[in-house]
Amino acid sequence: MMKPEEKAQVSAPKDDNKITRAEFLTETAKSIILIGAGAAGYASWSRLNTRLAKRKLTPIKGYPSSPWYSIAVDLTACIGCGRCVEACCVENDVPANHFRTWVERYVVRKDGETHVDSPNGGRNGFPDDVPENQIEKAFFIPKLCNQCNEAPCVQACPVDATFLSPEGAVVVDYDTCNGCGACIPACPYGARFWNPKKHKADTCDLCYHRITKGQSPACVEVCPVNALVFGNLADPNSPISKFCRENPVLTLKPHLNTGPKVVYKGLSKEAV
Amino acid sequence: MAPQVTRISIFFACLVFAFAGSVSVISPSSIGQLGPKRYDSLARLQNQPEKYSGNKPCITCHGNSSPHAQNGVPCEACHGPGAAHSKDKNVGVTVMPTRAACGICHESNAAKRVSFPQVGMTTHYPNQRCVDCHKMHMYLNPKPSNTTKPAVEAMAAGSAPKTGSTKPTAPDKLQSKTQKVGGK
């Protein structure tokens, strides 16, 4: 709709005090674009600010304000039945011949030789194949991801796909992981493996889907001799805190300064 | 300022704001909280279904009066994952009263601690089921009483077998171990 005055202006010769219709429309369009751009810029700036504020409020390392979970292993109780391996493989759908947790058997013979074996990860138990009169010492040791506080696998990952969760578990973001496998040789405990089903690197994450719902990891749940103790290290009354207080415990490869959270009671010098 | 410069700068300013605006709208709000590229990774990890339910749902229906349960052996150690069974009783669990199943834990091995009851599975009554003598479960069908030996019956009941009763011919490691444990 055009007003009669405007129509008159278009045909009239240009005056210093009046603007033409074309000029008016151009200026209006410019100001609308500028206001819109300013509003969009303000919106994104405020969103960025809220996001940065959130990032400051939720640090990755939650200890000691949040639970800091770990597992303690009682080697004096372990009987090498491999139920933990079975439970882990079933619970986490681990492909055959790959293990998030496995059981090793150390046999020290009287001639001083140490043999380590783990047939099928100890999933089906161990055969009694070494004559008892040749054995100086023999023991089982369940192995799993040591949930290092300064994890070498986290440092090795080129795409930042593996990280320490606020609960203290080393977890893998399978959507970010590109399966390059740089973390596998980085782990001094051999706990990482390449999962042929997912085509990603994989590791024990303390059954992250269970511990966040208040349950124990599957291996702890099924251990028939209570050789695995799970709990919150930040809580002095949790089972694992009591276990660490009442028993002498050691970590594997402490000289590497990886800060492993998984501790062992009754660890022999052959296995450290 | 020259008009073409103004036009170009307005155009580029619009491009920048359009990019920033669309990034802030499209990207999920949890991005950056756990690292530069990650979003909702922990939530996705939590979505994995559980297959092991723990002892509580088992005990609710079946009780825990069996000797194994009394000694703190979880049901799922022998019977496999039970979360599906606890939700729908038509989904079965592994029922395994076979010799091999008992041998997983009780097969003698030099690396096992001495206090754990263990036996040579190939020499200790190799043709009989373990559960025929060792009543380790309340839901097993009872065998006719003439096949069970009084010594092992007493052992299953928790008391030490009498000396001079029917001694098994095969080397019986488990019996002596049980005596030792029972005496404590």
C-alpha cells in the first residue's frame, strides 16, 4: 500500500530534507539486517558464556566431591575359577578371545623358572597340569584395567576419545574413537585391546552402566569367594576403603607413576 | 567509507553471525564438558543394558537357604546372567548340575589356596553326579535314599563324617578339606 505523499515524493525533484523511496527502503533493509545480526550475535555470545560457565562447574576430575570408584583384589582368596571373566564377557558383549578382565596363573618351579599362563583368559578354569612336587609356589592373579589416575592410554589417544569419567573410571567414547589403536601399546598393563565387533579400542570401564546405577561391576557381582571388592575410595566407610585400611595392599608396576587405583592384597614379587 | 566496502563488510558480518548462531543451535549443549569434541558420551555408556542382576532378585523368589548361598556364593556365579530371568520368569537361566560345572571351582589345582575345598575330578567317583551326594542346592530333585552314602549325607548336612563308616575307595580330598573347614 502506497501512501499518496510518498507517491508525490518519488516524482518530485530531490530535496535535501527528504529522502527518496529507494533510499528509504535501502536504509530500512540495512537496519533490519544489522539488528538481526546483532541479536544473533548476542544470542550466541550468551550461549557460549553459559557453556563456559557450565564447563567450569563440572570438571572432569570429580574427586573428592563425587564418588571415586575402584576394585581391590584379594589374591589370597582367589581360586582362579574364571567366573569374573565369564561375567565380564557376557555383560559387556566382549568378542571371543578378547578380554576386559582375565586371570593369570603364575607357577614358580623349584628350579627357579616362572611360568605364566592364561588359557582362554582363565574363562574355563585352569587344568591341574603341573606336578605338585615340581612347584615351589603357584598363585592366580586376576587382571583388569587398573583405572590409572594418570592413565598413559588417555595421554596416547590422538582424538581424545578416552578419558577419566567423573566417577574415576577410564571410559572410551566409542563415537569419537577412530580405532587407531594408539592406546593399546601405551597401556603398561596390557588391559587395552582392539574390539573387532565395534572396530574400536576397548577396555574395562568398571561396568560404567552398572556403577552409575548403584550396582557393582559384573565381575564383583559373581565372584564366589569375594576376592573382588568394589567401592568408593572417597567414602571411608565403603567396602574398598575398609579393605585397604585393614589389609596390606599394593599396586601393579608402581614405578611407572601411572597412579593405578586397582589394588592387590597378597601380591607376590613375581607378579608386581 | 566506500559503499562496496560497507556492503562487503555487512555481508561477511552476516556470514560470521550466521555461522556462530547455527553452531550454537545445532550442537548439543553438553559438548565441551568432558573434552573438546565429546558430548553425551557418559549418557550413551550408561544406556548399555545390564545382564547380571545380583543376588537380591534371586533371593526374593527362591530364598537363600542352600549351603552355597549361605557361604556367600552368588547365584549368578553358577547360573549365569539373571537380569532377564528376574524380569520374565519364562526366560531360563543356566541350570548346570553337571560334574564339569562343579569342577570349574572345585577341581584341585596347586595354585588354589589350601583352605578351599577341592577334589580330583577325574579320580573322585568319576561316573556319578556331584549333586547325588553333595546336596548343594534346595531345588534339585532328591535321589532315592538307597544310593546316597551315610557319610556324605552327614557331610552335606554340615557335620563331620564318622570315622569307620563307609570309606570311599577313591582318594577323597574334599572330605578331609571339609573336616578341616568344619572344625574351625
